[in-house]
Amino acid sequence: MKVIREAKRMTYSTRISKSHNKTKTTWNVINELLGKQHRNEIQQLKVEGTHYTNQQCIVQEFNKYFTTIVDTINSNKPESLSSNTSSSQLLATCRKEQLFTDGIQILLHS
């Protein structure tokens, strides 16, 4: 039993030491030891009536949404905000969790 445990330790140690990204490899080893699986991929996405099943298309739709959300928020901002208000100031007034949740809901249910 002690030999097996030492062999595993050496295997993980070697894997980490030979890695170019030691932090990522260390976390991969930890997750492997804890039995954590990789995240499930989104299998399908419906945006404005179009169904996407191709992973690259799904990624592109998420990217398109999250790269335009600031412009969408800015176009809907109250008139009381001055024209000098930056996007980061505007986003600071939003709850980040709500923004993300709303965005996901829009993408999943549109």
C-alpha cells in the first residue's frame, strides 16, 4: 500500500514539475484526486428563434452577447447620468451577478 501511494505521489509530482503551467496542472491534479469531473458543455442554445448545437456557434453567440452588453446598457441608461459617465461606472451600479444571470436567461430563452 505504501509503495502504491509513493508511486502515485511521484507520478503527480513529475506531472506538475514537467508542466509549463504548474498552477493549472496542480489544480487539475487536485480535482482529479477529489473526483471532480469536467464541466458539462452546453449542448444547445436558442437565440432569437435560432437553435445552435455546434459548440463553436454557441461560443460565438455568448461572445457576441457579452461584447455588446455594455453598449446595450449604455443605450438604456437614465438621462440623469452625465455623458461623462464611463461604462465601468455604469456597470458598478449594476449587480454583477444579476447582469450575468439576466444575460444567460436572455440567451437561453430567446
